[in-house]
Amino acid sequence: MLPATSPHPAPPPPPQPSPRSTLITLITLATLASPPTPAHAAPSVFDWPQHDSSRPKPPVVRPASPSSQDHPGQAPSDAVVLFDGSSLAPWVALDGSPPRWIIQNGALECARNSGYIRTLQAFGDCQLHVEWAAPTPPSGSSQGRGNSGVFLMGLYEVQVLDSHHNVTYADGQAAAAYGQHPPLVNASLPPGHWQSYDIIFSRPRFDDRGNLTAPARLTVLHNGVLVQNNVELVGPTGWLKRDPYRPHPDKLPLALQDHGNPVRYRNIWIRELGADAQYPEFVFDAAFLSKLTGTYRADDGMTITIAKPDPLLTATISYPGRSMVFPLHAESSTAFRTRGLDGRFTFRTSPDGTPDALVFRVGGDERVVRRNP
Ligand code: MG
């Protein structure tokens, strides 16, 4: 008699992972992943055979056009334009309020008691082009004459000063890494003339415990003349002090100094370099970020809690019995991403700017979670 059923039934299909379990697996793997190769690890010549035609070609870039005293040049096509004579949109005051510097005749001028300004976007390794002019007729002397400054990451100052027939201490004159490295030569033009800085900056590196693994390095050309040749900074620049390094984020805003003198700027552009160019990052003030905080809940019990411990927002993704925390880096005022995990968080806001939902995307999976009222 034949058995009622086959003695070797086909095995049941393997259980399909639910979107939720896929999501948990992706997030968990990301938290276990080994750290990426340091951003400053230079590729080796021997990574490729010589003259390999399959080696990726560098991207094509339209180069910068030169400036004259009468007309600013144009930024290269892949630069982030920070000031083109028309808009202060990339800038805020240090507290995040609108900048109080003024635009006059296409130049950005430090107005009296206006305070430092900083970029909304943050930068790490970069090539920076800045043009500036000291006030004319000149007034004051030493550090009191045409003083301003270009602060890379808001911490490392390339001094701006009228150093044309104006004696001051060497590590405080124009193009000095302030308080650390005098320029190799004094390539200053007279006050009122447009001068240029072309700066190549390598940010400091810190390990996971905040220990310095590589100091910041700085190269500066002043009016086309090399004045800082890959110098090593010993820490943040400062007056009367040489502070040691303290760990800080990989990217921070660029700042321009208000030192009480109406120094003017024009044609400011920046190119992010290396891995730091992979994603744009912005730094918003605490009041703005606080509006995004709250708990967002999905139908299956997953919650995402957005908090602001300082300085970054964090997202805590929670399922029953499991919880993971990720710092969030702003790519725009509504889109944030994580590092080490290809996760993106996009806030959906109502017309008054209040967020009502969060789109969470990881590994091709997208979820919309609603904000708890
Ligand atoms: Mg200064």
C-alpha cells in the first residue's frame, strides 16, 4: 500500500526575513563593523599597474579664473562658493543668528561690533581660496591695523593683517599661523589692494578615545607666494597661549574674525578633499535642532527617539529588548545621516517647520515613522 504522503516531502521554504528583522540585522551589523580606513591614508602608487588603462580617470573640473584688482575671478566648477559678492546665505553669526557683516560693492565687510561669522557648512580637509583687503587709508598699528582672520574649523587661524609697512610680532603678521608659524616671507600688498590666500588644510586626526593621531597641517600661498609649507600646528591657535589639541568633530565651520577693523572679503570658495568630500555636513544652532527632537513611532513597535545631547542630534532606534544610538550628521536642514551605517533620516515638516514624520532609510529599506504628538 502506498503511503498517503511521499516519504521525502519537499522541505518547507525557508522563512522570509521580515522587513523588521532585515532592518535589525543591518543596523546590528553596522554597529559591529570595523572602523573604516583612516581618511588620510594615502593610496599607494603600487595599488595599480603602471599605465593601467582601466584605472579610474580623475573627474573633469573647470578651473578657477584669475582675479584682478577690479574684478574677482570665478570659482572652479566643483567648489562650494561661500561668497560671490551677492549673498550671505552660507554664513551665520557664531550663535546661529543672521550675520551682521555687510555687503558693499560686491565685498563682504566686517561691520563695527558685528562679531565673528561662520559658515553653516562644516569642513575638514580642504582647499580654500579667500581674497581680502585691509582698510584704506590705514589706521592703527601692529595688531590694530587691518586685523581679521581666517579660522579653519573655527579653531586654526591664518592671520589677516595689514602687514604692509606695519611691524608686529612675526607669528602675528599676515599669513601667520597665528601664534605658531610666521610666514616664510612677507608678500603683502598695500592696504586697499585685494590680496589672496590659497590654503591647503589637513585637519587633525583623533582616535576613538580622543587621542591625537595626526596634527593639523597647513600650506598657504599669499598672493601666489608660498608662505606656509605644510607646517604642523601644535594645537588651536590663540593669543598669549598655545592650547593643546582637544578632540573635535572631523568637520567644523569656517569662521572669519571680527577684530574691530573693517576688513573686506570677496571671492571665497572651498573644495573639500579626500573622504571629507563624500558628504556635505552642516552645523545648525541648538534652537533649530531642538525643534526636531521627540519620539517617532512605527506601527510595529519600533521607535526612533531624536535627542540633542550636544553637539549633534542622536537617533535612538528601539525595538522591544533592543536599542541602538547613532549620532546624526546634517546634510541639510531636514536630511541627516549616520556614519558607519548607510542610514538616512529625513524629517517631514509642516509649513511652520514643525516635524510631523521621519523617513528612515537603511539598506534599501524605507520606513515612515510618525511623531508622537
Ligand atoms: Mg586676527
